[in-house]
Amino acid sequence: MLRLRYILLSICACFVFSLSAQKVYKPIRAALKSKNATHALQLIAPLMADSNYRNDSRLYEYAISANLLAHEAENTKAYLKQKYDTIKFFSSSLSLIKNVLVLDSLDQALKPKKSVASEYSDLIPRFLPHINSAGRYFFQKKQYTQAIVYFNTYLTMPERFTALLSIPKKKRVETAYLCTKSYFLSQQYKEVSQYSDVLLTDSALKCVALEYYTLSAEAQKDSAQYLSYLNKGVEMCSDVPFFFTRLIDYHILQNQAKEALVLADSLLKEDTTNIILIEGRCLALIALHKYKETIDQAKQMLQMDSAAVYPNYYIGASYANLANNIEMPTNINSQKFKQATRQRKALYTAALPYLERFREKVPTQQKMWAPLLYKIYLSTENEAKFKEMDAILQTL
């Protein structure tokens, strides 16, 4: 008896809803009949937020019909070479895809074995290419937030739609890359690595993708992730200087010069003439106060590339540091003091041409060359140059 009453109440409730829906949907049907897509969508929008109607499949069928009308209107203008609304063309495609997906999920809840809302399934492969084109359009316009919406829709289609689609792998990889770049350029750093599973398996784009992941981790001040990406970059992209140079800098700034030297040495075993690896080794050697080795290594760099700039600094700074490390006896009249003075002067003299060359090539780097030249000119009693350096140091 109770069961019968429940069934009767359910039937009554459904009947009441049906009558209510018929009344609410009537103006929508009228707008569609008169091909007024804009008005139909305006009537539909609040109903999609209404708990009484948002799960009714008919509402989404009406929305899809309105999307088709809006799309065809702009498509016709384009075909007739009339002025058309590009944004409206793309947004109607996006709205249509989303409405088909909602309709499909409602059908899935009612009929789990049904793979897709069959009546509308052909719309997915027809309209999805427009979604990709829209993403690229907004990307070129530098409207990255908008581009992301379209790229994500294209890339995150449910697996059950796969049979309907024929997205080439290359197209998917390219789209994932553009979406990644859009996240980065719009400073949505937490989302940048969203498609790492796609990009890190692609030989052409894995390294540039890792650069974006690394820079995003740095922007978020996530040291652990930053270091992880640098190590992965060195491992996967050993021929890309970005990862090695930053990893060397990271180790040295963390007072891990030994780790930096081990890293440089390990890579130099595979590529003995790589000047970038040799420069990284120089930086590690200087940080470890191994100045004689630094000089030898930096001179090797100049033999490989006489136009190189920073080897001059490494050599000059190393000679100057060797000079500073000479202990000066307290007795200024002793033979040992005179000998130490000669040794120090000889080292400063050896440093001078390299540091002057470095100054000539990078005149704006006063903080690097001015303090060293100040000491050298003082030691070699070059009064005019000493005064010049003193004046420069006063401005720093």
C-alpha cells in the first residue's frame, strides 16, 4: 500500500514538473523557431543554474540547437564574404561542445551502457577542430587566458569519445605545448606542468617544456621542484646549456661547489671540448679556491675561443686571489718580505692584462673588475689608474 502511494506521488511530481517545464520552455522553442539564437540562449542560461531544470536533458538539446543556429549564422556570413563575428563563431562552438558533453553525462547516468548521446555524437568531430583553431587564434592575439579555455577543452575530451575522434598525435602535442606556454605567459605557474605526460615524451619539445617547468618552479620559489627540474633537464637535455648553467649556479649559491665540480666533470667525460661545461668547471674551481687549476682551465677556453669574454675574468681574478693569499712577513726589512712583495707584484702583473681586457669588453660590469683593478693598480704603484678605480668604487 505504501509502495503504491509512493509510486503515485512520483508520477504526480513528474507530471507537475513536465507541465512546469513545458511552460518554461515554450518561449525557448519560439525563439528557436524564429531562428533567434541569441534570445534562446538568454532564456536558457538562468535555467542551467536552476536546480529544477539543470539536469533536464531537453534544456541542453535546446541549447545545442541554439548553438548550431548561432554558428551557422556566422558561418554563412563568412561563406558570403560578409563581416562576421569571429569571437561569436568560436564561442558558439565551445558552448556546443560543452552542452553535448553535459547531455552525454546525463545520458550516461540514465543509460550507463550508452557511450554517447547518439543523436548529437557526430557534432563532436565536426566542431572540435574549431576549438583548436580558436585556441590558436587567442594565442596569436596574446589573450592567453582565453586560449587556455579552448586548448583544455580540446585536450581533455572524455576517453569514450576517442572512437569518434581522429586527433593526430602531432596536433595533440603541439596543442599541449601551446597550452603550456599560455599558462606560463599568463603567470599561472601551478598549471604549467599539466601536460607533462604528453610533452616530456616528445623528442622535439621535451627540453623547451622542461625550461617552462623550471622557470615556473623558480617563480613559485619552490626550491625542491626547481632543483628536480634542473637535474631532469641535465639528464634529458645535456646539450641544452639552460639546465647545466643554472644547476652550476644553484650549487655554488648553496655553497655546494664540490657538487658543481662533480657535475661538470661527469658531463665533460662525454663531451671534453664543450666550452660551456668547461666554464662551469671554472666557476666551481674558483668557488673551491683552486686558482691554479682555474687559470689552466680558463686558458684552455681562450685557446678554443679567443673572443670569449669571461675566461679573462676567471684568469685575472685567480691571479689576483693567488696574490692576496701570499702571506706577508711582519718585518718589512726582511728578505722574506721583499721576496713575498715580488711574488705578489708578479701575480698582480700577470692578472692585469686579462682584467683590463675584461673591462674593455664589459665596461658595465664595474662591480666585477673595479675592486680587482683597484688592488692591482695600488700594488703596481700606478697612481693615475688607481685614482680612476677609486673614483669608480665611490659610485658603486
